[in-house]
Amino acid sequence: MEALKQTLKQQIIEALNLQDTKPEDIDDKAPLFGEGLGLDSIDSLELMVLLERHYQIKVEDPREGRKILQSVQSMAEFIQSKQPA
Amino acid sequence: MAERVLITGMGMITAIGETVTANLHSLTHQHSGLGFTRFIDTIYKEVLPVAEVKYSNEELARMAGVPGQPGYTRTSLLGLIAIQEALQQAGIRDMQQEPTGFINASTVGGMCDTEKVYFDIIDPEKEGDFLRYIDTLDCADCTQRIADRTGINGFVTTISTACSSSANALMYGARLIKQGLARRVICGGTEALTSFTINGFNSLKNIDKQACRPFDHNRNGLNLGEGAAYLVLESESLVKQHGSRVLAELSGYCNSNEAFHPTAPSPEGDGAYTAMKEALAMSGRSIDQVQYVNVHGTATWPNDLSEGRALERLFGSEVPPFSSTKPFTGHALAAAGAIEAIYSVLAIQHRLIFPNLNFAEKMEELSIVPETRLLEEQAVTTVISNSFGFGGNNASLVISKYEG
Amino acid sequence: MAAITPQHSFEGDLFAQPLRSNTGNLLQVTEPDYKAFIPPNSLRRMSRLLKMGLTAAQQCLRDSSLGVPGAIITGTGKGSLQDTERFLKDIRQYGEKALNPTPFIQSTYNAVNGMIAVAQQCTTYNNTFVHRGFSFEHALLDSILQLQEGAPHTLTGALDEMSEEHFYIKSRIGYWKKEPVDNVQLYNTLSPGTIAGEGAVFFSLSATPTAHTYAHITGLKLLYKPAVAGISAGLSAFLQEQQLAVEDISLVITGRNGDSNFEHFYTELDKVLGTVPQLPFKHLCGEYETSGAFAVWLAAHIMKAQQLPQQWFPMQADFPAAGFQRILIYNHFFGEQHTFVLLER
């Protein structure tokens, strides 16, 4: 789980071109949208692309996506829940 | 006093008909144009419904009177068919009699044809006829093809403001007339389906896999469409001079911006509210004189919420019948504003209010529901037509019965 | 005004900037530091043309200090090529699955307009023209209409970029010279094709002059696919509308570009102009759809300073004396869209 979260942070930074952000700047539980990193709805679509490209997980409904993409923690939990044990 | 701007001719082709009359027939018989594409090469061929014009490019070229002539993209052919009907209806045979402008609208120009050969175009190893499509990549190509074929001899230009493009073209044409820079301008837009736009809207996750459901609680996105529509706008003095038949008046318009987000409207519908309010003020009509609103109603989750709130803010508890005709035509992007402006004229001419198909459940955020039946024998004298687009671009038109 | 162009046009004293020369037939803009104009959270997603456009727009508003504009109107021939190219390639590369939405959104021709509106919180009129060599000039005409309709001032701009890929595409149908040309020698090498360029140029236009005003745009005439004789007839008609004689023009800035396919339009113009001094500008910015905006920007600087940036015209043997009352711009885009713009002091 820890390793997954680290990888995710790196992937988020790359996908969204967060130039001045380092993985350690992103708190696992901090909200990604609004307050936190200041991401918006287009970023949320970009993060869904990330999930599909890197983890083969397709999120169809943008509203469902918002719940999954709340934080690095929630993303990691979602990815784990989708992967075969 | 500034000239009044009158509509003297209309022409169109959409998935529900290749003439204005054929469109009216489909609207009144509730025949939707949605189905699966025959002409686009995409993995979504049998997944995402579209409202495609039922003719191949070869058939369209024959209908447009340019059979076998190379270089006409589908965008140009659709436009050519629509403008020829508009000219005929307005009784314009000789362009030389009166300088005639052409304000066209397009979102992706000739992409429908260039996307098929783009990778050949950029490959130095490849040579061939496809090189002639290079100049059709931009939005001006279709405009000039149509202008040259029909002998347009006034202002020629193209507007691209995404889904509100042709509403803005109508507005610009009307302003050129009001300011005395032209007496006759043909305005509208043309749009052909492309893999580019299907994939684009799909990447935004706002295409419904079912037929779109505007203003429904369970709406899940739009369906793309294609087509072309043009309206002949003339100054009142030119109409009087020629004794032309007037179909309706373009009595008000407003373009306002959300200044909110690249692709989403503000939740309270600020831009839509302002556009409708200002357009109505310009037309000199009050809210109780509006009998019908042809809404933008794309059936995306944010649009319908925002537009619905704007309707409630403007009309309070007296929201007039409203419907989205996009379940008939799909969202024809640059052509949508002009298609729906023509439907607004038809509503006035034929005393009709068109149904909003596929509606089942009221949105919980709103107290209003769209009109789902075809209403006949309605005294429709003033209609608002909305077109909203990316970049927060909102355009509202007010179309009124011409009382002379 | 503000201009991001192949010259050092964005900052500093124009009349002290050296000429940038180039021999590759593609003049690319000198990019400023965008960070000073666009917040990092917005900048991270933006492609090149969007950065150019938004930055030129912001700098223009700083320069005019007129505040939030009453209308935002732009012209662009090609929109964001980088995004269009990327989305086309993504569709192919990823087999239409899991595509990034950003290039699609930014490929929309009015993307820059929308971003300026958000940055300025400008909720009024917003429009984008996309018609080759008329794109900027119709934006200008629309702005003039807006001012007459009561807008206090408009933000009016033009933006186009040229990518390596698109440069190659257009080379396949003869847009550019086959042989490499030094831009300074452009007018001495009359042969088929010209050199490519790009730029983002914005103007604040107001109905009444301010202490900061550069020039007064007094006339605009657009001709679509005229015959060659239509150029001289068009100019004569334009001057007549303006109640001017040829001698009333102090300087003519022309779009001459060394392209032998279309040189005859300029030769035709020479007949009417006689001895009125002329200056070309395409060696400075290259040929592109909205290059007319570069010419207006240059003319407005000359008018305000009553001085020429002589260092930018090494090919010119002598220069007209100062005292520029009226500057006429004549330009066309590959023989199709012809434009006259008149500026007065």
C-alpha cells in the first residue's frame, strides 16, 4: 500500500504537470481538489485517464470518479480493491 | 433608428431531414435522427449513438450540385446543400443585385476528411491525391467553397466559439445590418461528424450511450450530431424595397461569458441568465410575452442544471414551455445554433411547440420540467433560442413574429 | 498593446531592439517568461499558443491600464496546432481509449478567449474569428461595432503558431520557399513561396482617446478574392470613402513577402501609390494568417513615437522623414483575403 501510494503520487505529478510539487508534499489524506492541490474537474478526468492507462481501471461516471479521487489514500484503496488478491 | 433585422430565407440539412420541410415533418412526427454511424471509422461505431445525415459524401455531392468534383469536404457539402435551399426560399437568384455577406460557423472545419489522411499528409514517404485536403484543414475552407459556389460578394468570414458558433454568426450578421455595413447577410453554420469530436467529447466523459435525455434526472450526457443550417437576414428597408416575404424577425440577441471554467458553466447559470435577459430586453419584449424557449439542453449533467436554474431565475414561477430538440438532431456543435433558430421560426410559423423527447423524471434541483408533447395551435410570437459553449460562451437569440 | 513575435517586441524600448535574423524559413516567436503573467496552477496545463495568447492579452491590459474590457475578440487562423496534432496522434496511439481531454479542450479555437475571460472575470461579449487572412481584421471590425454599440473598450487580438509539423504539411503544397532564405534578404529573392511566421498581438481599443493612445484606427476595408485590378480600384474607393488623396498617406506598410506567385498584387498597388514611401514587414514576423495584427502594432508604434525602428530595416536605403500623419497597411494572405487598414495620428 505504501509503495502504491508513492508511485501514485509520482504519477499524479507527471500526469498533471505539477512542476513545483514533490511526492512528499502530497499528504495521503489531504483532499486533491479545491483546497488541497487546487485541482479542478479537468484534472479529475486526467486522473481517470491515469487509472485507466496504468491500472486498467475504467471509471465511467465522473461523479463516481470524484469519490475515488478524493485523496491519494482513497485512490490507492480503490486500486487495491480492484486488483486480484 | 437602427434597421430591424428580418429573416427571409432558411435552409437546412440534419439527421432528421434534408430540407426545412423534412425537418418539420420529423419534428411533428417525433422521428429522432439518432442511430449509429455509417461513415465514421471509430471503435464506438456501435456504442455511442450519433445523429448522422443519412447520405454518403457521393450522394451529398449530387444533392449539392457538385457531383464528382474533388476537394469538397463533407462539411462543405452539407453547407452547400443548406445554403442553396435558403437562397431559393429567399428568392435570391442573382447575387449581383445586392452585395450579400456570408458569416459561417465551424468548429473543426474539414477535419471529417482530413483526419482520414492526416498520417499520410505528415509522412514524407507518401504521395497522392490526399495532398489536396491540406487546405481543408482549417475552418475557412468550407466557408470559401460555399461562398465561391454561390457567388457571395460581400463580407465573408467564419466564427468558431464551439457550440455557440452559429448563434454568434447570426448575431454578427445582424449587427452588420443594424450598423448599416450590409443589407443582406447569410448566417449559420456547418458541422460534420468526426472521430476527432466523438473522441473529444468522450474524453470529457459526457457522451451518453443511450439517446440523450435533456432535463431528466438520470441524464447522462449528449449525443453528437451533424448538419448545416443558414438563415438569410435582410434589413427591413431592403425587404420593403424588394417586397420580400418575411418569415420572422431576429429581434434580440446577447452574447455573455461565464468567466468560470474552460468547459463547465457556473452552477447558478449566470451566463445563461444574462444572455437571455439582455436578448429579451433588446427585443423590447417582456418575460410574459415569451411562449417558448428552445433550450440548449445538451443533456450533460452541468448544462441542464445551470440552464434550468437560469430559466427559473429569469421567469420565476412562470417559466414558459421549453424543450431541447437535441434528441432529434443530436448536438450539431457549430450548426446547432442555426438549426435551432430555424426551429424557432417554424414554431412561430406553424404555431407549434416541439416535444423534448426521452424525458421521464424531473430533476430534483429544479421545479420545472420540459414540454414532452407536441403542442399545436399555440399562439407563438416570441421564442428564445439558447446556445452555450466551451470557453463559457453563451448566446441567446430572440426570434419574433414580424408584425410589420 | 502587447506583442509576442519573432522580434524582441514584448518588453523594452522597441527602437533599441536589434533585428532577429533567421535562415530557416520559419520565424518562431521570442517567448517571454510566462510565469510572470500566469499563475503556476493554470500554466501547468497550457500549451504554447495558449500561453502566448493569454500572456500577450494580460500584458496588453497592463499597458493600457483600462481595466476589465467590455468585449474580448480574437482572430486565429489555426488555433492551437500543438493540441490538435496531439489529440489526433493520441486517438491513433491509444486506439481511441483513455484519452487525455486537455488537448481536445485546448484545440478549440476560442480556448484563449475563454481563459482571458476567466482571468479578467470578464462576463461580457466574447467572440473568435477563424478565417485565414480575415481572422484578425474581422475581430477588428467586430470591435469597432462593439465600441459603436457602447462598449467602453475592447481587448482585440490575434494569435497563431506554426509547428514544425504544420510547416512541413504546408511545404508539401508550395507555401514556403524551397531554398533557405535569410529573412533580411526576403525581398531580394523573388521565387515561389515565402517564409513562415507566428505571433500573438493584442490591442486595447477605446472609443475615446486616452493619454496613452498610440494611434487612431480610422478605416478598414476587406476584399475577398479580388481580381488584380480590384486592388487598385479597391484602394481608390477606400481613399475616396476616407476623403483622402494618395498624397495624404505618409507611409504604406505592405505585406510583401518575396512570393512570386502573388507579387503582382503589390505591383498593382505600386501603380496607385506612386512615390508614397513603403515599408515591408514580413521579414520581421513571417507569413501567417493574422500577420495583419503585427503590421497594425508596428504602425501604431511608429505613429506614437513619430519614429521608425530603422535597425529593423537594413535592406532600406533611405527612410522617410518623420511627420507620420496617416499610415496605410495593405496585406493579403496567399492572394485570397486582402485587407486595408488606415491609422491616423
